[in-house]
Amino acid sequence: MSKERGILLESGTNEMELLAVIIEGQPFGINVAKIKSIQQFDHALVTEMPDSPEGVVGIYQNRGETIPFLDLASILKKKPIEADKEREIVIFTEFNNSVNCFKVDGVRRIYRLTWDQFIPINKMLANQSSVVGSVRIENEDILVLDLEQILSELFPEQIIETVREEVAERGKSIKRDGVQLLFAEDSMLVRKTMMKTLTAAGFIHIKEFENGEVCLDYIQAHRDELVGGDMPTILVTDIEMPMMDGLTLCNNVKNSMNLKSMYVVMFSSLINDQMIIKCRSVGADQYVTKPESNKLIGMLDEYILSKNH
């Protein structure tokens, strides 16, 4: 069974597509935007690796590539139940500039939802949980997996790059303290890490938001000072967010509010050819994939230099 990344949702409508999968009898959700393909599991294609972290089985052979192979049941510490091994599936994902594959017991179907149907996980659990939230579908709660969190625990280098020495040094000649950043990101871990990264690089005027909706509320309430203030405003936003996603946020800012002059950079693990089309369609000025924070800072520097000349 194979499913290449499919339907390109209309941009800026706050929609998402969720693939419901089964892991030890329980339904979980994976954002379709992260999925590259789906195939029936073939144990003959697995090469187990010794001394791997729990849940990292080894590598999976796929079309001449060797791809990290992870068992979601093991990662989620689910108790084994009798499963139909003939229905086991591997899901290939592509985000954060990496391809990985995850084994599940089966797939159910794809649901089209809006982000305001998504219920974020309790903040007390946000830093440790492999689940980012839930949606209620057909009288059933489906837990939505936070694949970025899962991979960051196994491969910490995938969270956010540290600022390179030359990037930090360049900041001495660029007025990074002369712009105001609005940073929208639902992951508490990424948000805290990026706040430290940007502050260390010399950006001192930063306001952080946990989703697109609260960020848009702030922009609407402070429109005059953001547009006519002493400092240019740059909006840096994730794409996947509850309540309001980054594409909808950008569409509201650039088109509904007609703030064409506000510089918008999409900073997301989902940047690919299809997503670039979406970013452009809502008026985003730039886009960069996580965890490339040095590239992001370079884009911000280019904008600052353009405003100072």
C-alpha cells in the first residue's frame, strides 16, 4: 500500500488533514502534511542496530535509501496486545529536513478538520509528552502525535541549531536590536529554545505567542504602533498550530488586515515544494525549515540591512 503526499489544501483556511493510525488498539493522529508515503510493513527490509535508543529499531530499506526506523508502540510505551501482523504499516515522514519511518499496527482513514477543533495538551505536560493534543471525531478522542518532540528526544540536534560564531559576530555590525519580532510557535520547547537563540544573537525586542490566534489578536490590538512605530516589525511564525495555523495568520495579516509592509517569515518543519506554494499564496515574504535558525537569522539580517539603506 502506498500513498504519496496528496491533497493540497487551500491556503489560509485554517484546515488540516489528520491520518488516524492504530497503535496497540488505540487511535492516534498524524498530520498528513508530515507524511511522505505509506507502505505495508516488510520485516525483511529492516536491519536492526545494536545499542540504539528505545524505540529506534534500526534502518529500513526503501527505494535504495536507508531510513531510520522507529517503533511507535515502543516509544509510547504501549502494552503489547494481539495484533494482526499482516496489517502492520510503515509511515514515511519528511520534516525538519529529515526522512524517518514509523511502524504502526494499521491505518484507519484521513480526516479533514480545522485547527480550532484541535485541543492542545495541558501546559504542565507539554515539554515531556509525545502527544501534542487531541481531536474528537465520531464520539472518540484521537490523540495527535508530536513527531517533532519524539525525534528531538531521540536526536536532540533536530530541535534548533545553535548560533554559529560567524552569525553571532555579524550581529555586531547589524542593528538587530532595532527591530521588533513577533514569534508564534505552539511548541513550548521550540519557543523557549528559539527565544534564547534569538536573544543570544542580539534580538532583544521579542514577543512570543503560543498560537496564531493570540498573535493575530495582538496585531489587531496594536496595529497602529506596529505599523507606524519607530521599529520595523517582523512576524516569524510556525505553520502547524492549534486554534489558528501560520498560513491563516499570514493571510489575515497580509490580506484581511492589508498589512503588506509587515515582513513575514514562515519558520516550520513542513517546508517543501507544496508548502512553498502555500506560503507564497498567502503573501509570506520568506520561508525556512526548522531547525535552520542560522538561516532564519540571515533572512532577518537581510531585511534589517534593506531597511537601513
